Amino acid sequence: MDPEEIARLVNEMKLSRSDPKEIVNLEEAEIRIEEERLSRCLVAKVLLSKAINRDAFRQQLPRILQAERRMNIEATGDNTFVFEFYSIRDRNRALNEGPWNFSRNLLICKEPTGLNNPRSMLFEEINIWVQLHNIPLAFLQKDLLMKLGRQIGQIVELDRGENGAFLGRFARIRVRINITKQLRKCLRISAMRDEEDTIILLVYERLPDFCYACGRLGHSCRECDDEDADKVNHSFGVWMRASSHAGGGRSNRGSGVKHDETKNAVPTQDESGQTKLTGLD
Ligand SMILES: [Zn+2]
């Protein structure tokens, strides 16, 4: 049966009063979760308002995720899938090294959470490398980069750069962001002794298609229903998409400072765009 058909019938029966109300109670001990198998699975969703071509998805996905061994892909509806990997390395890469794109649409992978139905899982956050361009040399130090990174999202990792001293044409910070919110375009910095604010441009690596009118992922400008968004003079642009994954000759792996604030942090984002830095020489 088609997953959409199953979802429709389940909803109908939830609402129906004519169906029997007997509930089968399951004790926790009776529920045998195959933990080993579950640990090899991820739940994934393609963020697109219309249904994707599932055959093309199944065919292209192992290449997109750079899977070295085979994987099973089961559709659960609404562009949502369960992936079963036969290699933990493949599974961990899919989970940790995104964001991934299918036909330039965002594909979010998450760990399944116990008994949760994949349909009821929320796909609202991703980890993404953000490049900070036009950043003054004086800002290229760990504490200040942490402060700037927190304005974008929860910090997952800092890229120290090739020489380990954060120096480079731009800074790189991996952050967890909420994709239901507008992407930040810049950070406006007011540093002591500077007469003018410094604007740091934010460029995202592996950024899928997004709406240049409202700055959100998952729809195009034509489909945008944000009444406040300027559909003619777009405030956002293709410049926010990095041309390479780890530009400036920086590595995507191994050189970073792991600083995962996402474990128990409460998501916060300062929408004011203003960061005050004091004590800079
Ligand atoms: Zn929009």
C-alpha cells in the first residue's frame, strides 16, 4: 500500500467513532527493539513541498551519501525515508557530514528515536559549515569566533585553518541552525575604537536551493507565502552559497575544534544582527 494511502487511512480511523475502541496494551518488556539494527538506521526527509521521484532517489542516494556498502531505503511517506546501512561508517557519515542535497533540495538525516514513528519526527535542524567573509584579522581567534558563531546558531565545531591558528581568508564555523528560520546573511559588528560597524558576510557550504525572497529553505520564491518578503528585489542571493565545500584550502575534517554546544543547549538565535565586542586593540 502506498505510504500516503496508509497515512490517510490511519487519520480516518483515528477520527472514526464507529471503529472498535479496544486498545492493545503493550508492556515495555514486550517490546523488543532490535537495537543493533536500529543503530544502523537513520530517518531522513527531503525538504520539498511536492513529492519527489522515489525511484530516482533510491538510485542516486548511495552516491549522494558516498556510501561504500549497500543500504536499504524504505519510503515512509511525505518525502520521508528510513535508511538501513550495512556500514556504521556510512551511517555516521550520512548523519554527521551533511547537509546533503537531492536535486538541490535539502535532505536531512536524523537518528531514529526509539519507538517514534518516522512520520512524527521533526526535521527542523541541520549542522552546516558557515564561512565568515570580510572578517578582520583581529577577530580570528577562538573566543571571538565562538562569540560570533553563537549569533548564527549552536556551535558544533570551529575550523582552526591549515596552520591551526585560525588564520585564513575567512573563518569557518560549523553550527546547528533551525531551518524554519530565515538564514542570517551577515553579522554586524560594533568594535570599540571603530567608527563604522563591520559587516561580516555569511556564506554557507553545501547550501541547497532556498527562497531568495524570505531566506528560508524548502521552497522557491514562486512558492513563497511570506507576505513581508520582497518578491521582486530579493534580499537574499546566490552569493550565500559557497562555491566549494571547504574553500580556502581548508579541510573539512581533522583540523577542527570540536565544541558541540548542541548536546543540551536550548536553541537561541539573536535576530538583531548586532554583536558588541569590547576590548579589541
Ligand atoms: Zn520564501
